[in-house]
Amino acid sequence: MKLDGRIAAVTGGASGIGRAVVRRLDRAGHEVYAVDLDVDGLAGAASADGWTEERVFRGKLDVRDGQQYAEVFADAVDRLGHVDVAMNVAGTLKPAWVADVLAADIDLQVDVNIKGVMHGTRIAAAHMSAREAGHIVNVASMAALAPIPGISVYCATKYAVRAFSLCAAMELEARGVAVTAVCPDAVDTPMLDLQEDYEEAAMTFSNQSVLTADDVARAMTEDVLRRRPMEIALPSSRAWLAKLANAAPRGSGLLLPMMQRRGREFQRRRRGRRDRGST
């Protein structure tokens, strides 16, 4: 990975993809400012993964708070001099059918997934535009490419992340700043674990295989930072199917019962492995 002299800021660093990204950047010898609302989780990740104290700085951030985001980003710049790469990874998901979704869960997902990325992008864009250099990487989802019943609010937020990121990429290219939307399929993280017990989330498991957080982190820290594409989907073999479903949602709905059955079976297998492991 060629990132000589670059400095990265990463949200959601306490777990999942964010943690894997921080680990990879640190091991490659780069400076990182890792933030999360869960500061104990950050400390635990730092200890378990052996983050280098001289290179990896930690901070608390609620990405929903634009003012706090600006202050934390300013602290990163103050400590490290500048930020070359801003990775907006933090996200949340609450499965629910549309008729049953709680108002609080709508607010949470919209605030974290959409507003968090928008705040992070605008703040990083201002800093990077002034330097005429930089790269913003926003984690969307395969759910940004196709409608996923059962996780409709999450799906809508990720559509928004992708659209916002593509618009930002078009706006900022002339200023020397790249923006990439990363759209991974199901990833084996705590976010996926929490969906195992929700019938509504069956579609998440319809592929019957999942990426690892390190799979996504590798793509983000190597391919994405090298090529600076406007978007990338993982795995690419699933992206065409998702885009086809988006182009013809009524037709793709005919496959919905079959995909939900497959997903529920995979959920059962995962729960079985989990339950056996806890005994």
C-alpha cells in the first residue's frame, strides 16, 4: 500500500469495518485519528489489535453532532498537521417492517447513517479543498443499490449516502479531492450479528456467505486509495444483481419469497453456531 506521508481520520473505529481499517493503516505505518462514540470499545480495540501509540490517536465522537464533528476534526488537524484521507465508516441498523418501525429508530438511523456522513464529508471537504488534495471514503452498502424489504430505513439511508457521495465526488474533483462510496454486501460484524434474530432481516442473509471486515478494509486501504474510484461494490459479482433489482423492482419482487427463504435458513444456521458456541 503506497500512502507515504498520508494521515487518515476514521469514524466507527471501535468495531467492525472501522476497526479493521485502523488496524491495516497502523500496520502499514500510517498515522490515524480513530474516533467512536464508544471510547471503551476504542480502548479495547487498541489493546487487542496492538495499535501503535505513537501513530494512532483516539477520540470520542457522536457523528450525529455536526459541531462536535468539526471540533474533533480540528483536533485531528491540530495533532497531526492535516488529514489526507477521511473515512466515514460509522453506521447503525435496526431491522423492522415499515408498519412496525419505531420513530426513534428512524431518527437514529437517519442521524447516524446520513447526517454523520454528510457532516464528515462537508468538514473534510472544506479542509481538503483548501489544500487542493485529499480523499473522502464513505461506507454505504449493497443496500444502496437495491431495495431490501425488512430493513427499509437502513436501505433508504444508504441510498442517500451513495447519492450524496457521488454528488460530492462530482463537485470536488476540480478541487483535487476524490470521494468514494463503498458498497459492501453483508459483512461479518456486530451489525450483522444483531440481525440473526430478526425475521425482517432475512434478505440480508440471502447470499448465504458474508464478507469479513478485513475484506472490506483491504479494499478500502488498498484498491480504493490507489484508484480513487467514485464507487466500488463488494463483491462485484453481486452488484450487477442489485442494480438489476433496482432497475426493475416489480420484477425482482418475484424472487423475494425464494431469497427470504434462503436468508432465513442461513439465519438459522448462524444462530445454531452461535448457540452451540455459548454452551
